[in-house]
Amino acid sequence: MLKTEQLSLVRQMDIVFKELQEELSALSSGTVFVQIRNNVIGKFGIRHNPLSGRSGVFTAENEGLTAVQQSSFRLMALESLKYKRRWTHGEISYEFAIMQGMVVVDATLESNYNMANLLIRYPRNVHNESSDQSYG
């Protein structure tokens, strides 16, 4: 059996978009997010508000992303991975909307670091203690 950590991040992102296909077909805007830990996508999903309320009644959106728009969105998401540098933990968010028949995407790449892990890599030594104290 193939494990998630054996798949490239590009392949994992491709799987995410296949899984979200039905949901995206009912949305014209929202934010797709993927949480990454050790270059493995864990939690992912869509943040959206598909219901509009007026006079005490909610109505759902009629149309979402077409197959062509979803394909374009997926390609942009895959392309955005080229801008991910050396970080292995974080989140990528893709805010999307349909404008003039095209899907428009703004990607935000967020890296996360853990100080406890860095302290293991950069142990404190005697020479740095005096400079550490000057910062309080």
C-alpha cells in the first residue's frame, strides 16, 4: 500500500482537487486550504458561505465552477507550489471567485516553524548568553 509521505506534494494536491470536485461544482467563490506537515497534506477543505439570507429564507448558489474552471484552478494551485521554498510545515490558501466567466485565484503560502525544534538544532552556548540577556 502506498503511503501519503511517498507521494510528491504535487500529486497530493492533485488528489485534493479530485476530492473537492463535487463541492467546487456548487460554489462560485470561497477559499480552498491545505495544511502541510513534513511536506504531507493532512487536513484540507473549503471555507465558504454558500447561503444568502433574505426575508428569513436562505437560498443556495445556483452554479459553481465548471469542469474547465476547476481544471484551470487546479493548474494554478499546482503552479503555486513552485513558490514554496524550503519550509515543510504550513498552510496554503487559495481564495477563488468567478469573474467574467473566468476563475480568479489568489494564493497565500504560510510557513510554520516550531522553536522547540530549532533549539535542538541551535543549542545555546556560553558565548551567546551575554547577548541573549541584552534582549530581556
